[in-house]
Amino acid sequence: SGPILFGGNSDHPPGAAPAVATMKLLLKLLSPMDSFCCGCSLDFGIKLILLYQSLSCAYDVLSVLNSFVLEAKVFAETSPSSEAFNLFCALASIPFITCGWSGVLHEAETHLRLYLAFLLANLGLDTGMVLLSLFHASCSQLPGSGAGSAYACGTLRIFNFSYLSLWLFISVYCVFIVWSRCEQLQAGDTSEGFKAMAASAEAKEQAALKKSMQYTGLFGVGPAITASQPLVYGSLASPVVGGGAEIFGRHHETEYPPAA
């Protein structure tokens, strides 16, 4: 057989140890997460993402409504083409955001998968728009060209790079959270599923037992037969005692001769 890829005692060449360690780290990083922000549940994180996107869509719709319908410039002034584009994106996002809410509230994997595809498309579109806006914000647009202009240009570039890096990290993290929850729903929580199945089976068994023991006395019309008990306490192989049906009355006379 060939060499073991991740074994501790494999026959890798001496220089392959860093590559193996890097591969292990990548596989660990690509495994689905089980918490949001190192403590909160995945559902809580997805709800925060959905709340932010819902508020963002509401802001875009209200801004266009104020600009074109009410003709009141309450929000920041933008060009009509930009507002129309923002309105189109906001209206197109509503079905996918609704799928996200449905998926996280009802634990529907298919709905969350649709929302995940929307997040990936949104990430690609937003990344292109952010890069385009950062490229337009060049040093040539800074006022003045005297002393301190080079420092201002360097500061602007550092800020743009930091902003882009932070924005990409947060966006990719949000996508990864939604993907982790989708994988969790696909695999299924075995412990919770087993507990739910056991509880459902026990409830059905109790209901069936109660229904069958309702009229099990003499000729099916008397009181319910009491459950029999093992003769030896705790033994499953012991003969049982009790559990018979009463013919007349509820009192079993054990004295002889019976009392008057």
C-alpha cells in the first residue's frame, strides 16, 4: 500500500512535514463550525445576518420611496441610477431573505441552501463594487500637492486596504456560518434526533397501552386489569404474580371462613 497521508509514522520525505501540517490546518479550517463567535449558536448568528440584511433592504426601499415618491431628501443624496440599482437589488433580495428566515426558524436545509447561494452571489457583487470604489478613491483626488501629500496618500491606501480586508473577512465568515449550519442540518443532529425518536416512541407506546387497558376487565366491560409484578424483585425471568381480572367486586377475600 502507498504512504499514509496524515499518519504520524509515514514515509514522507524530510521536507514534506510543513506541507502535511499545512494540509491538516486547511482541513481543520474547512470543517463546519458548531458555534458563532465562539459561544453563540449558529442560528443566533444567522438571525443577526438576516436582521442586518433586512434592515439594509428596508433602508434602500425607503430611501428610493422618499426620493421619487415623496420627493424628500431625508437620506444621503445619490444619483437616480444608483438609487434604481439599489432598489432593484433590495427587491431581488427579499425572496432569498425570506428563505433564510424560513430555513433558520423551521430548520429547512433547502431554504438555507438557497440563502447561501444568494450570499455567495452577493459577496461576489459587493466585492467587485467595493474594489471599484476603492480604485476610484485614488491619491489624485486628494486636495493639495505640497508638504504632507505623500503621507496623506499612504494613509489613504492603508485605510482602503484595511477596510477591504476587514470587510472581506466579515463577509466570508458570515457565508461560512450559513454553510456550517447547512452541513449540520444535512448530517442531522443524531443525539437530538434519537431523543426525539425515543420520546415519540414512548408516547405512542403509553397511548396504545392506555387505550388497550381501558376496557380489559371481565368480558371487556369491567375495570382495567392491574399490571402483573415479578415474584422476585428486579428479575426478568421470575414468574409473575397479580394482574388478574376481578369477577365480582373489588375486594379479594383471603380468610377462611370469610368474615360475616
